[in-house]
Amino acid sequence: MIDRQVCKVVDADAHVVETEDSWSYLEGSDKKFRPQLFQSDENPNTKLWVLDGKPIGFRNPTLTEMELKALQKETGRTLETALNARELRDVELRLRHMDKLGIDVQILFNTMWIARVADKPEAEIALCGSWNRWMAETWKKGKNRLRWSCVVPAMTISEALQQIRFRARERRRGGELTAFRKRQASRGAVFLSYLRRSEPLEYGDRRAHCQRQPAAHGAVQAAL
């Protein structure tokens, strides 16, 4: 028999779907960087997050219970999850769903930062800060079962370290560095600066998303 006090079930790649709540922690002049939702002309069911006239990510369609059941039948996967649980509006409901699935802990990753979300450093700083505060509040409500990897503004290393310190104060481990700048992998020196300056803080893991780009993998490997 497995002792569940010793052996826990961890969903180590539970991506978060960004919602309007993700940007609710923008304050003051940073509110001008709040992404706006627009419906796709090509597919009415698809919405796009737009910042400064540029699409920066998809807003996954909100499926009805009937649509979820149909998709579940088509894919053979369990997809019937209440909307408020999926979007983290009701954390208790999310935890009950995890109990139903037999999951003890979920590690929450972002969806949008697989590529760069902003061209301006100040916009990147604002969006990363809001997202991390959103996740910190979710973790506080989640009884240490909804853990998260923070996003950091890669264009401004000093601000990236500030986000790492915030993450550490919230007692969460993991930081993620997006490896793209204008469709090119960041130079290894950027990663080295980030890794070397964050290592003495002893604030947990540092991660890089590379999305199958050989040049990006090379930069990360050189830094690591």
C-alpha cells in the first residue's frame, strides 16, 4: 500500500489560462499596459490579447458544459471542469476538483510567456508583476497545493531579481526566463547574468522556455 503522506501526486505542468484577473494588480500608470481582448475575425470563438496594437497571446475559448462533454467524448480525456475552477476564480472549487482527480499538488505555469509579451521594458515589468501577484494570492488561498513559477522581465535584469525576491517572500520556488527577443534567442550573457545574480539568493530553481528553437537551446545550455 502506498503511504500518501510520503508519496504525493504532483501535476508538474498545470498551465494557467490568463484571464482579466491576471491584470487586476496593475496599479497607477501601469494600468495603461493592461492587455485588451479582441475577437478574431477568422474564428469568432477565438479571442486575442492585444497590447500596443500587437497580439501577444490567445484567450482560450470559454466552453459550455455541453461543449466540454462533446470534446471529452472526441478526445477520450476528462475535460469537465467548472469554469470558475479552470480560471482560478474559485480556488476551493479548484482544490475539490483536484481531490476528485487524486492530485495533491499542482505546479502552475503561465501560458502567454512562452514567447515575449511586450516590446517595452516597462510594459514587461508591469505585466510580470501583476501576473506574479495574481499567482501569489492564488497560492495563499490554495493551502500550499497550488504552487507557481514566477515570470520575470528578461529585458531588465534588476527588475527580474525584484520579482525573484517577491516570489521568495511568498515562499514559492521557481522562476522562468523567456528566451526570445525579436524572434532571436537571447545571448548566453543575458542568461549568465540572470543565473549568476540570482544564485546567491538561494530562491529556488531558474527555468527557461525554449520552444524547440536550436539557437535558444544553445544559449541556455551555454548559460547553464
